[in-house]
Amino acid sequence: MKTRLFTLPIIILCFSTVVSAKDCGRRFRIIVNNYAPLFDVNNEGHVYGMTFDFMNELSHRLGCVVSQAPMDAPRMHDDFKNWRADIVGLVIPSEKFRASGEYVPVYTTVRKLLVNKAYYDPSRTVADYIKDGRIKFGDQIGTSFFLKPDEKSQLFGSGRIVEYPNPAIGYRQVASGRVQAMFTSPVVYNYYQKAIPAFVQNVVAVPDPKYEMQGGIYLSLRRISKSEAEQIKKAISDMKKDGTLRRIVAKYASAEDMNYYKDL
């Protein structure tokens, strides 16, 4: 199915079976990425995704009502810094969120380098592709979180970054050869290699175990109290201890790529 771009928040009410939403007395507004496989709507109108499932489970354990508002990265940054949301996630650590929130890590994984087969060479390293002046990289507007600072400086400085509003466009561009490479996460890669038929035939995915990155959430410094923050952290810790977090991620990552997901 096609990835949807949401212009209005979708409100999802989730109640705990242990503690009622009334007992919690709190409604959390959570802003999330608006693309599959993190948050999307299928052809039957049902919302699904790794972030969606994670936030639902968090709501269940807290016994609170949550509204999940899907949006693109620039809007996420704006909403959070202007105190219009309690939580943002799942996201990679970012300076744009740090000033307004406390970061709580949820898992660790690696990035994947996607290379159009016309430019792929198994003897080359990730650094070799970065240095190759022939290769343009796709990148999502408002993110650049898959790039190291020196890589970002080199690619932007040489005009070798093509920005796009969502991953679906980037995946189609690298599959068609309009850009020659891009970085992504294992979960997003697992989704698009199935969603875009030409992808597997035209693109090679190279894991980069040397580049570890965290996925987590930011808690608003102004809207989340210290006691609420501790409850949220405990709920996440409990999700790891009882295997729930691993089961959620395993729904969206391939069995092979689960080896790259740590701290679950």
C-alpha cells in the first residue's frame, strides 16, 4: 500500500486493563512519525506500526489515555519545542529535541547503507561510498540522523544530498538510480523491500555494525513531571524484562536483522 501523509492528528484511545484511564487521570499527547512501518493505516482503515504498538503498550501499562498524532519531522520538532506534546518517539537522539525533552533510550540498532546495484562493490566500505563523488545520497527532510557529523559535512558540502519528505520517495529514488545510496534502519528496510517490487532486484543493503544508533522517546521537560517520567521509564523497563518489547520489534524486523537490535 502507499504510505500516507497525515495532515490531521489521528486520535487513538488506549485503556489499561489493570488501572483505568480514570484512575490515571492523565491524557498524554504523543507525536510520532507518519510513515510505515512505524505508524500507518492499512487498506481496511486499521492503524498499525512499530511505534503505534509500542505507544499502545505504554498506555496499557500506565493506565492512561494517549492520543498519537502522526506528522513529518519538521512539524514534530516544532510541536515539541513549543510544548504542544508530552512525548515524541520513537526517534533517534537529536539536538532539535534535546532542548525541550529528556531522552529515554528504548533499544539500540545499526544503520543500513542501501546502494544501487550499478554502484555496488562488495570490496568497498561505507566510507568509500561516502567519498565517491559520483554517488548522491538520499536523505529525509529534517532528519539527517543516520549521518555522522563528518559524513553530513562532506555530503552537504559537496552538494551530494537529495532530500525527500518521506522514506517511500527515497526508496523509490535509490531503486530507480536517481540517487545512488541512502541510509536507513533495519525495520524500515524490511518494510520497503516488500512494498516496492523493484527494490530487491536493484538495490543491495549493507549493514553497518560500526554505527550503532539508539531508538527512544523524549519526555517534555515542561509537560511531564518527575514522577510521571519515572513511571514511564519503569514501564519501558518492564516491557524489556518480560519480552514484550522484543515481540513488538520482531513483528516489523526480519529474523536476521533482529540480531542487530540490542537492549530489548
